Amino acid sequence: MKIENPLLLSNHLCFSIYACSREFTKLYTPYLKKFNLTYPQYLVMLALWENGTLSIKQLGQALYLDSGTLTPMLKRLEEAQMVTRKRSEDDERRVLVSLTDKGADLQKEVSTVPHQIFEKTGLTPKQFEEHNRSIKILLHQLRQSS
């Protein structure tokens, strides 16, 4: 495919995805503020609710984040008594992240947020699934090429 003017911002798929991501983050903000969570912290909680205890490395892989980004976020979640960090007994180099009771209980409280966000998109369920599937395919292809 040849793009007529590849230097036009509007011709960059990466920019469209970036801008859409920023809009999603803004959309989530008022809903998550009620629970004292930022959007990235919410993603951490989603990963832990789904998987249980994870090492920092596993959490980073699940969220496509490095430990330098995760560590301050986890520290704040720990200070809020949502998670605990503990060195693995099998391997002291591994730090395990677990939900506290407070963090586990939060799952039920935020369970309506995804539906509220979906409603704001104006998409049908089918459109939502199609967009999500397409973006996941693109992400997989990009990860393969890097």
C-alpha cells in the first residue's frame, strides 16, 4: 500500500491509536477516581483479579510495562493497602505481587465500570468485539516484528 502523503498526521495509524488511548484514559478517570485509582493502577488490579499473585516480571509482560514503570505504581497501590509485594521464598530475586483483602473486595465495587465505559463508546457489542480483535491482531503483529 502506498500512502499519498505519509507525513500527514491523519495518515498515521499509530497516532489514531495513541489519541484513542488517551481518550479512553480520560473517559475512565472520573469513574476510577471514586475508587482512588488511576487508569494504569486499574490495569494492574485487572491483571491481579484475573491471575491472582504475579511476579513483577509477569505483571510487566501482561501489561506491556517495564519494572521501572510498575514499581512506583505498585508502591502507591501498596500504600493504599490494595496489594502487597513480597520476595519469593524460592528465588529472592523475584518479587511477588498479591491482592490484599481490600484489593480483592474492590473488584466487586468496580465491576460496573467496564459497562459504563462501553456505553460511552456508542459502539454495538459486535463493533466493540471487532475493534478489539483487530487491535489485538495488530498488537501481536507488531510484537512479532520488534
